[in-house]
Amino acid sequence: MKSNNIIRDSKSPFNFPLVVVKKKNLDSAGKPKLRICVDFRKLNEVTENEAYGLPNLLEILESLGSSKYFSTLDLASGYHQINIEPSDVHKTAFSTKSGHYEYLRMPFGLSSAPATFTRAMKSVLMGLEEMCTAYLDDIVVHGSSLNDHQNKLEQVFNRLRVHRLKLQPQKCSFLRKEVIYLGHVINENGVSPDPNKLKCIKDYPKLKNAKDIKSFLGLLNYYRRFVDNFAKIAKPLTYLLKKDVPFTWTDNCEHSFQELKKALMNPPLLVYPDWEAGKFNLCTDASQYAIGAVLSQGDVPNDQPIAYASRTLNKAENNYSVIQKELLAIVWAVKYFRPYLYGRHFTIITDHRPLTYLFGIKDASSQLMRWRLQLADYDYTIKYRAGPEHSNADCLSCIRVIQTDKTVYNKTFVEFRTAEDKPIFNSKIVEVNDSISKAIESETTNIPIPGDKKITHSDVRGIVKNVNPNKIQFTD
């Protein structure tokens, strides 16, 4: 580092502790390279950080749409190619057995380093935004044809050369139809998670405490837009993160843990939005404790997913009526996907028929009126699609697994409602026998009910396993 003018001898009164971290790449001797890190926490506490945000990952990935060729470039020790302001050099001092040193180039560990580096790369690549983008020291160049891509690569190389920025050839990929960039596999058809990143999710060990849950969900959060109804599936795990809730690993927790891993083992390919084609669709739905949405594009039912989104309901929202939850799902989803929808006509698709009439009611409740007014700036059409046809949203399965209190009994109960959401039986629940259970799980056309009645699969509105029926609370 000293011979490369990254550090120099120092007489600074500053002295921060040193940490050495192994890199993934190897040196010429086949040994892991080392990264020297300094613990700058005390310095960071008194540093006025630069207010320059990092690039938005979603915007970066979407900017690659319509491209067929890709190249990824990696700067060699990118931070170390940025000079430090001479008057601040002495503040970065640290000591080793061989002496006292200070940085001449920007080190890792400074709280302002990511923003400073982002601003520098933005300046370096200014004017080339349509052909390349950078997330810190990772650059992706893309083009619609081989010749187009080669010309763009040359322009990017020239720009890097002017600013004396060096690449690390071993970590670069050129003229590819498919590349891995920022943990995602990218090609002309769309984006999917990097299989190498998913392996650590597949092999993730059993969660033993709340800290493990936070780590696991934090890892999954990076890819949650690929998981339909993420919030609902993760509910048993997020429940254990609440204050004063003891850590008790239940069957529901294990099911949630395995289902989340399973969902990412076969992730959908998310397509790039085609801004010129339009025809955006927003499929929304609500369950007892979560709301979700799927943004897609194209003619229904052949539309392709762009992104999934979901969240759990808070304590107050859990008390909403069915129609309030369904409308909340629409309002929240429209706001969430505002960058795609604002200023464009789009279609809201719901499996709750009353919503299609609600927007024509003049004397709506104050809350519903407020929500309706929040959508006034948007150009949309709302359409009803029956539950069985609403599968691409799949935010609320016809079979709902509902959490109750801790009282447990070895029985299973199910509630049946008509397509108009009216109870079929006087009682809200019916005990499920083997034939009913098999019919529900296999999603057969008809479900045999005691008394020679037959109910279609779409009429199953809720299912609860191993609970006291007196403690069950179904949706209205």
C-alpha cells in the first residue's frame, strides 16, 4: 500500500485501530488477498456526512430493458482510486507493528465514503447514462446489438482512461448475453436472483432466536420483490420479533421458514417495464393480516410480472372490514408503484367485486372517501376478476391460514362462503374430515360436505388447523 501511494508515514496525533479482512479473490501464490480496514467509528461520530444517496437498485435494473448485450466492469480497489483532501489526510492515521501511517487515498470504513464515491462515479460517467450505470465500483454497460455494445464499451473505456480509473480484468465480463450484476442474473428477457446467492438461503440453518430471524429476513429482503405475498408468508416469523413475545418455534414458524426458502428456489423471471407499450396492470388483494400486489404488463391473462410487493397490517388495520382492507391494498399498492403508474393509464384488478362499485358511490364513509381522493390524481380503470382467475396476484389464497391464540386442539375447521361472500352454513365453521381435507389440498372442482352438499374450491374462505374453534376469528 505504501509503494502504491495509498498510504504514507505519519506523525498525526490521530490513531485508529486496525482490522484485517480476507478477500474472496486470490493472489499470485493462490492465497486470499487481504483488505486492510481501519475502525473509524470514533471519527465517523464527528463527521458531517455528504448528503448524496446511493443509486436505486430497482432503477438500475430497469434501465437495462431492451438491451441484448451486457458487460460488467469492476474497478480495481475503487475507493483507493479516490484522493483524500490533503487537509484531512492526518485524520485517517493508524498504527501497525511496522509504523504509524495515514491514508492518501480514500479508505474503507469512512461513513461518507459511499456517498463520495457515488458522486465521483456520477461525475465520471455523466452523459453516458443511457449506455451504462454504476453502483459504487460495479459498472454495467449494455447495448441493443453487438456493434452498438462495442461502440458503447469504447466510449466508457475512454471516459475511465481520461479520469485514470483502472479496472480489475479478472472480475470483468465482456460482450455477454447474460451477466450477473448486483446479485441478479440479467439478460434480454428480464431479471432473476443469482443462483449462487440463493444457495446460502437454501442451506440457511434453523433459526434459534430473534437475532437469527432478523438476519434471515434481512437476507431475503434483498430479493423480496421476487416473492409473491412475502409479508403474509413471513408473518409467523415477524410475529416473533415483536416486543415481549417469547421465542417459541412452532409448526407455523417452520412452515414459514421453509416456504420462504422454497419460494426463492424457483423465483419468477421479472420482465423489464416497457414504458412505450404501457398496459400496466396492478393486481391487489388482502388477507386477514397482510396486503399484497403484483405489478404486471401486457394483455390479461398473458401479462408478465414486473414486481411483487406486500406488507403486514398493523394493529388498527387488522380491525378493518374486508372491503376496507381490500381498498387499503389498492391505495397502498398504487403509492408503492407510483413511479410506474403516475401519469399513465393502468388497470387495477381485484377479486372483490364490491370495490368496482365503490368508486361510484357518492355518500361513502369519510375514511373510504379519503382513500378514494388519494387516487384522484391517477388515471386508472378498476376491473373485477374472480378468485380462481386471480392467481397471478395470489396475494390471498382461497385457503387462508389464520393465526389464533395459544389454545391448541387436534381438530381442523374450515369456513365456507358463497361467491357473494355469504356464509353457506348457519355456523361459521365446519370440522374437516379426510375427504374434505384431500379435496381442499388437491384443489378439486367439488368439495364433498356432510349432508350431500358440494362446494366449489373457490368457496373455501378460510382454514384453521389445530385450534380451539371458539377462538377462531374469520374475516367478515
